[in-house]
Amino acid sequence: MAKYVIKRNIKDNPYLVAGLVITGLVLLLTIVGVFWTPYEPTAMNASQKLKGISLSHPMGTDNMGRDVLSRVMYGSRITLLIAMGTVFIGATAGTVIGAVTGYFGGMMDEVVMRIIDALFAFPSILLALVIVSVFGTGWVQLLVSLGIAFVPSFARIVRGEVLRCKNMDYVANARLQGVSDLRMIFVHILPNIKGVMASAILIGFNNAVLAEAGLSYLGVGSQPPYASLGKMLSDAQQYMFTNPSYVLCPGIVIVLMVLGFSFLGEGISRWK
Amino acid sequence: MKYTLKKFVSMIVTLVVVSLCVFLAFNVLPGDPAVRMLGLEASPELIAQTREQMGLNDPFLVRYFRWFIAFVQGDFGTSYSYSVPVAGLVANKIPITLTMGLMAFVITVLISIPLGIVTAKYENGILDRIINVSNQIVMAIPPFFSGILITFVFGLILRIFTPGGFVSYTEDMGRFVRYLFFPSLAVALPKISMTVKMLRGSLIDEAAKDYTRTAYSRGNNTNGVLYRHVLKNAMIPVITFLGMALADMVAGSIVIEQVFSIPGISRILLTSISNRDYPVVEAIIMGIAVIVIVVNFLVDVIYRIVDPRIGIE
Amino acid sequence: MEIILDVTDLHIEFHDHETPEVAVHDFDLMLGKGEIVGIVGESGSGKSMSALAIAGLLNRKTLTKSGRIMFDKHDLLTCDRKTLRSYQGDEISIIFQEPMTSLNPVKRIGWQVEESLRIHHPDIDKKIRKMKAIKMLKDVGLENAADVYNMYPHELSGGMRQRVMIAAAMIGEPKILIADEPTTALDVTVQAQIVDLLKKINREKGTSIIFISHDLSLVNQLCQRVIVMQKGNIVESGKTTDVFTRPRHTYTKKLIAAIPKIDLNGDGDMA
């Protein structure tokens, strides 16, 4: 029965199919890149500068004669790892803050939420820039900055959900049975908001990829010789006219990465 | 009136909270400003003397209030790297970034509202499907990448504008605005998609409500129901979103300025970040924060006009 | 008696699922001028569907209608949309079960009451329109009509909102008023007031009323004739007194038996 339902749904759900295919391709490219790349991502070749697409260089070469495909395979790993780390920090801290303030309420809730609201209204790319300017540049700093910048949105979502669940019958029941507050939050309430969290994480992941790309483009992220996709684009921009493939390839990989996940999200939301 | 006052007070509170955060971030966390200004080789006496001069020995709150009052009066301190007042450094750059953000906002509103209406009106039609898929794709393109693509297509191939040919508003207002059009479009693109998606969903939700049936029962045609009844209701969540989008677009302009070599606050902000020139960073961040907070206040006020239920518990 | 509405063989089918679902089957109704006809039945009996069809409000793509709804020499099922719209709100008006959600939350009461006039008689001067609206609001029993005119729906109680709905429906002095469970969402005392108001409108303006309800005692108070529906079919119809005193169909008997009698033990449990 279950098999039948899934089969039918996937067929009627082009978003889900497209999402799975695109995400699969991007992940494949990235995972293969961990074990094997066509060339050494940092190997320069003075005779092969700014070559277009060819059999030996499927995405062409950059201004130092490095193979763009190999660099993209490596760069997508950096981008993915930073995005995952960002969402991990943002979701974990956001969940704890949101759950605790929402559950206990009171003065602390007022104060913390006032700050969270103010930060939430603040563009996250700018928030990350503030933190980077205090901690310095580099990919670890970038990861932490983005992570912190993503806390407010998760905190708000979780707080709203906890407030909603707090007044439900099953929570009141558990309370009558003498369940402790911490157990109540983590065992009884949080598992019930996993649907909301899943979509928040998908959206957060996409925002993180975009924010990382933007910040790396501004030059506050990963340092040479290894580069994330955003940094590659920033380096490539001036060669737009001489070798378009050098700009287009990393850009398209970023787009596909985000698109795959947003199709997945859209597909999941249309699942029913 | 009571509602507006409440929102005004809340705006002031938020301003204080944010300014406190900014003050903490730039004046307390990074260590001793006197050492930073004089360098690590400076003698302890000189540092002590400078600390006294800069008032760094005063209690935290005194320092904060002195900083805050100076800020309100337009005194943003002195740049470490350029040794000139920050106000002079950023004054002629803020209008550029702000214009770009506002233009992006206007473009977003002008394009997304008609598109949102069309997609909702012809729900599941061919146009709706095409726009929905395009929305997903556009949302996946980082604005700086669409900026690069726009430069390539409209600047280098079609030659509709000259990349790098920025003209300041002090020279020629018309050419200034014309040059900013494509950068603003790059900033606006993802927001257009989000707004269309949101307005479409909101319109479809509202169209299913009971009051639309009442509207039809009085002899309204589809357009009458849509424009006289549903649209205003559907705009309520979209207004909140647009308010936040405006703030985002001002911030997003910073990245796009780099793509189109526009001498807004982006370059000085990035240089100051890498030089750790905190007074400059601080002034720019506070400036944007003030814009964000004031915009949020205005959104709340507009909200009250659109939705009469707001403010009554 | 002059017949102003003649519904014959009305048939409504839904196509939401794989097998079509019949919502209304062979529905007939002749409505005389100044007459009040009740339609009773449980939820799902097709009474609201029939009413919406007469009001021209059943237009989903997943639904088919057949039969005839003759009004003013036109078949409302087949006439063009423009003709249908010219009757809606002007000759045929409808009020609904949920006064809380049937009014537009972001528009002022006055604007909503005047809407039919604005659509069908755009030549009427703004000031006259406002005067008419305020008079109408007074007529439906809203004392502070001039204030209500400038209020928003959320500032009014459920009963007041239903009065506003009636005012908006009656402002064009329609020939037919369809009341689709207009009292179900209201308190018992307010229910009686609304029924009295409908009676008054019928008496003073000669409006014909189709009153849909599952509350037989209200139908008994208000209607001269009654139609009993079950699962999309008319099972019984006739003069209200006849049907209620000598019900022939078992379903009608069950409905009558289910009318709550006044409980002198007074458990107070109204749910």
C-alpha cells in the first residue's frame, strides 16, 4: 500500500522528481570530488590559461590555468559544509533559545525575544558582516558568523511552535503526570514540531548557501588557494568576457544546489 | 493613535537595544580601542593617557550614553585608518546605497503585484505554471550572480549600459538613476519572486473565504471581487514581507555595488572591516539599523491603515 | 398568487472524486410573490446547495447543474453571466450562516451595505446612497445606525453583523431573499429577533423569502410552506401546518421528534 502511494505521488509531483535529480547530481559531483578530481584543484598550468569548455577541461580553465571542474568539485564541498554548519549552529541554538523562552515565558522571554526580533529584522548578511568584522575573516569565522546570524529565524519559528503546543491537551496531560520541564520540552514538545523544523532547515540551508556565496564574493570567506563557489565567482568576474565558462560554471552549480533543495521543499509541501 | 504611540515606543526600545548591541560589539568585545589606535608598541603611559583622554575609564553605561548622544548628533567618531571624521567619509556614499535599495523596492512592488494577481487569477493555467517555475529558479540565483549575468548580457553584449560607467547624483541625476536601474534589478529579482509567490498564495487563500461569496452575491464580477474585496485582505501579509524586503534590499545593495563598481558604502565598509576600522563599520551598521527600524515602524503604521482589526485585542 | 421563481428538476452533481456525487436530485420549487418557504433537512441534505444554485453562486468547475431556474423570463442556469449578475444583489439577495466571516473584515460597514446599490444603480448620488444605507441599518434594528455605518465588522456582535448582512441584502429591495441558515451561528435570543426581522421585512416590503434551516421550530414560526429534504431529495412538501401536524414521511417524523422539548429538569446542557 505504502509503496503504491509513493509511486503515484512521485509521478504526479514533478517538483519532487526535479528536486531529487538536481540535488542528486550536485551531491554526486561533490562526493566524487572528495575522492577524485580530474586535476589537482590547485595545480596551475601556464599554457592552459582561460581555456573554454573542452574534452580535457569540461568546465574550462581559470586565469592561472587551473581546471575549473576540479575547483568546482572542491568548492561545492566547502560551500555545502559551511551551509550545513551554519544551519546546524543556527538550528541548534535557535531551537534551544526558542524552546526555553517559549516554554517558560515571563520576563526573560520578553527581553530575549525583543533582542531576537531586532536581530531578525536585521538583514542576515549584514549581521554576518558585523560578526566577521569583530572576529576577522576566514572560513571558520564565516561559519560562526553565519550560524549566529541564522539563530533569530530558527528561534522565532521554534518559539511560535512551542507556544502553540504548550496549550495542547497532551502537554497538560504529561504535566499532570509530573513530567519535568526539560523532559517536557525535549521529549514531549520538540518531536512534534519536526515537520515545521524540516521545512525551516531546508529554507535555512538555501539561505545559507546564498549568504555564504554573497559573503565569499565580498572576500570575507574562504582564503586561497582553495575557494568556495562564491569566492570562485568573485575571482572569475573580471574574465566574464574573455572566458564566460569560468564564470558560468561555478554560478550554475550554486544555482542548481539551491534550486534542487527548493524543488525538494516545494515537492514535499505538495506531497499530500 | 494609541496603537501608533505603542509602536513608536517599541521602535525606540528596539533602537536602544540595537545600539547597545552595536556598542558592545565594537567598543567592548574587540579589546582596548586605545591600544588599537596607537598600536601594540606604544608605551603603557601613552596608552593610559589616551585611555583617559578617550574616556575609556568611565563606567560602561556612561560610555554608552556618551557614544549614543554623539551618534544622534551626527558625530560618529574618527576613522582609525584615515584619521578623519567618519561622518564625512560616509555622508556622500549613503545616498547612493539608499537610492539603490529604494529603486529595488519600487521595481519589486511594480513588477510583483501585477504578476501575483495574474498568477492567482489564472491559477494552474499555463502562465501561472511558467511563472511558478521561474520564481523557483530566480530565487535560487544569488543576486551577485544575476548581477554578473546582467552585466554580461545588457552591458557587454547588448550595450544598453556601460559597466563601470557610474555617474554620481551630484553630477547628473538622470544618468545616476539610469545607471542604478540594472543593479537595482539584480537586487530586486529574488524579492520579486518571493513577493509573487507570497501574494499568489495569499490571494488564493483569501478568495476561498466566505466574504468573497458575499461579494459575488451582490453582483460583483470576478474583477470586482478581486480588486474591491480580496486584494486589500491579501496584501496584509505581503506588506509585512515587503517591509522586511526593503531592509534586505538595502543590505543586498552592498554586494551588488561590488559587481557594478558603484562607489556606495560597500567599498568603504569592506575596507574598514578588513582594516578593523571600527568607527566606520559601526556608523554604517547603525545607519542601516536605523533605516531598518524606522521602516519597520512605518510598516506597522501602514498595517493599521490597511487592517482595521490591528491594535484591538 | 403570482409565481416569481420556478425551479424545476434541479440536479447538482459533484465531480471531485472518481465517482460523481449527487448533491441535489430533482429539486422543484415554486415561490409566490410575498411568500415564505422553508427548506429543512440535516446538513448534507442538499438544502444549502439548492439555495446557492438559485442565488447563482455555484460555479465550481468540478460541478454540473441541470434543470431550470426560471426568474423574470430567464433561466438562471443557462443565461449569460451578465444577466445573472444583474439580478444578483438587486432582485435576488442572499444571507449566510456565518455572519462572522461573511463580511469583508477590512471594509467599513456602510461601504458593504451600499455595495449592491453602487453596482446596480451607479447613478444614485453618493449622499442619497448613504442616507439609504443608514435608513436600512435603522430598519434592521441597529439603533446607532449612523455610527455603525463607519464601523468595521470586528466591532460588532454576531447578531449585529447578521443584521448588517440583511441590510446589505435588502438595500436594493430585491424580490427574493434567500436566508441560508441565518440563525444557526447565533444565540437563541438573537435567533428569535432575526426571525422577527425577516417576518417584518416580508410583511412591509412584500419580499419573498426562502428560509433554509435545520431548526423546525423556527420554520414553523416563519414559513407558510415547507420543503423537507434528505440526501439530495425532496421527501415531503406542503403547507407548514399540514406537514408538521400530519407528517407522512418517516424522515419528517424523525425530524419533528428530534425537536428539543423544554426540559424542566434543566440540566443546562445546551451543547
